[in-house]
Amino acid sequence: MRDRRYATLLGVFAVATAVLVLAQADLLARVLSGGDGIGPLAAVVVVRAVLVGARRVYAQRTATTVKAELRKQVLADAATRRGDRAGEVSTLVTRGLDAIEPYLAGYLPQLAVAAVVPLAVLLRLAFADLTAAVTILVTLPLVPVFAALVGAHTRDSTERQWAELSAVGGHFLDVVAGLSTLRLFGRASAQAVTVRAMATAHADSTMRTLRVAFLSALVLELVATLSVALVAVPVGLRLLSGGVTLEVALLVLLLAPEAYLPLRAAGAQFHAAAEGLAVLEQVAATAPPPATANRRPPDLSRAEIVLEDVGVRSLRGFSLRIAPGERIALVGPSGAGKTTLLSLLLGEITPTSGRVLVGGVDLREIDRVAWLRRVAWVPQTPTVFEGTVADNIAVGGPGAVAAAHAVGLGALVDARHALSSGERQRVAVARALVRPDARLLLLDEPTARLDSGTEATVLRVTRTLSRGRTTVLVAHRPALLDEVDRVVEVR
């Protein structure tokens, strides 16, 4: 409802702007050619200035309201979701959502003006000087064509810049959270080098984006200036030869720049708004599935899982087919999107392009609660609740004591003390073990924090756990690759 109201009012502002532009040009041409109309001209100029100010104030207030609503939405979603990293969420709700203001308050209002004013100018000039109108009609499309060509490159560059900023924020927060552990193992300096390298890469990406924006502004200015010259020079020559009157020539000279100016301004605003568009795409990707998703999950013992040309965050056009009962390992460099793929399969995030099909049914149409009953998930950083180890394992289902013994936590069944990262990881594996209804296992580096002996125990349990179930695991350690049917590289 808010979107429709905002678009409607922007359209009203654009139409009023077009009327005032034509009136101002007509009155100014009349005054400069020796006629009267100083009073009406001054009134039109004042009304136009007031209109521009009112539109700006309304757009700013709307942008502020939308940012506040999106912050509440993102924070509410993050509080109920387990797949989002705190650093990425923090970056999104601070720097990220602030970046949508140029899009809402700058680009969209200017886009509405660019859609109305050039058409109004062409219509007016068609009655005043058909030759000038035809020249503008031929040259006017050059501005949006060049803007689109440069804008596509700018959009891709800005998306990469935002992805790098999000990665820097998330990684930095993770490093700060684990700083005591890093210092204990002497890895703090290495992580400082990593953070510095990521920050430098983001700075380089920002400079490349700015370079493209400045060059594109030069291209748009050059195209618009040459187009105006193609109109102004013939009109001046015809004025000297008596082909047009002074008032008509002045009208053409005043309206020709007004035809190109909104398109040039919209192109310039697009570069400022490109980061906001990337942020809105991420907000849409992290939004929960629609409430209308109520279909029952297909039987995963027979249903094939298909990722069809999926695009989200760092992933672009990723496709994968997983047969029922197949065990797949995802490998690739950090930041390639392996954990994002697990979040897609969980239903924690939705793709911005493509779709995830389960037995031919879009995952967005499947009841989320019913789907999660069919899935067992072992994250990189498992959550441990107040209570004993047995209590934590029992969250997944019955048989907590047997599962604790299976993963080597038999001596800690009744323990309430703080667990090490490796013990937390084994608690998560045990929770998955006691999920008898789970036919899809998602394991995100399940042995990353374990020594070789404990890793062998967990691998033995995982082998039993995954038998006959569809399994997707993220693997960095070679031992995991021996437990799967197929290895898929993610880039």
C-alpha cells in the first residue's frame, strides 16, 4: 500500500513539474522577445521551487520511514533465524539500510520526472517547431541507451563492492568475538592480516566503482550536450534566415535542455542509488518465506532436490541436482557461497533469481515448519542452551544418552559446565542423530573444531547417520571427502 501511494504521489509531482516547466519556458520566451508576463513568470518560478522542495521533503520522510521499517524487519527476522551471521546483519541494518536513501529519495523521484517531462517537452515543441521536435525525438534515446550500458556495469561493480563490505563486517565481528581463542593459539596476527587484506580489497572495489560512476557522468554530459547543440545550431541559423520567430527560437532553446536534463539527472542518481539496490536485494533474499506456503513436503526418500540457476548473495546462476539418498560435499574458497547454499536448502533465505525445487515443488511453497521436521542441520557454530548435555541433545528428539555416547560425550551426559567448541560441535551432531524423521542432512564443516581422534568418532557416527538419507555437507578437511558420493566445487 505504501509503495503504491508513494509511486502515485511521485507521478503527481512529475506531472506538476512538467506543467510548470512548459509554463516557465513559454513565459520566459515571451518576456525575452519583448512581451509582457513578468508577474506570472515570477509566480511560476516560485511555485516550481516550492514544488521541488515539497517533493524532496516528502521523499526524505518516506525514505526515513521505510528504513526504520526495514530495520525492524531485518532485526526481527535475524532474531528468529539461525543462518545469519551477526556481522552481516549488523552491517546490513547500519551502513546497508542507510544506502537505500539515495534510491528512494533521489533516484525514484527523478525517474518519475524523467518519464514525464521529456514527453511533455516533445509534445509542446511539436506544435511550436516540428523540426526541433523531430531532432530531439531522434537524439533523446541516446541518453538512456548510454545510461543503461554504463549502468549495467555499475550495478555489477556495486554488488561486488557491497558483498565485500558485508564480508568485511561479518569477518571482523567474528574475529573480535573469538579474539581470546585466537590469542591463545597465536593466530591473532594472522587474522589481523586477513582483515587488513579484506579492507584493502573493499577500498579498491570502492575506487573502481567511483571511477565508473565519474566516467559514466562524463559520457552522459557529453551525449546530452551534443544533442542540445544539434537542436540549438539549426534553430539559430533558421532564426538568422527568418525561418522562425524570435519567440519560437527562444522557446526551443529553453525547452531543449529541459528534455535531456531529467534523463541525465536520473542517470547520475542511479550510480548513487546502485548500492541501495544491492542492499534491497539482500533484504529481499533474507526475508522469510511467504505465509501462504502451505504445501506438504515431498517424500525425500524419493524426491530429487534441484537448485535451478540460483542467484543470491555471492552466488550467481548456480545449478545442482541431488538424487534421493545421495551424499554430496561442497568445496570451494571461503566466501564462495557454500554456507549460503545450505541456508537456501534450509529455507532460511530465498533466492533472488532461480528457484529451489524439492520433488518438482518450489521450496517457497512448502510449509516451513513441516519442511524443518524433515531436515537435520549441523551449523559451524551450534547453539547450546542452559541445562545438561543430555538436555541439549534431547532438543532434537529421544535417545539423548545413546547419542551422547555415540559421539564420545558419554562422560558429560549430566554435565552443566561450559562446553568447548569441539564439544558443542559433537552436541550438534548428536542432535541430528536423534532426528528419526529427518531425511535431509545439512552439515556445515561438522569436524572443523575436532582433533583427529574425535574426528574419526564423529565421522563414524555421521556415516551411520547419513545412510539412506540425502546429505549435503560443507567440507574443508580431506577426511570428509571420503564419506560422500560426489564432490561439487562452488565458485
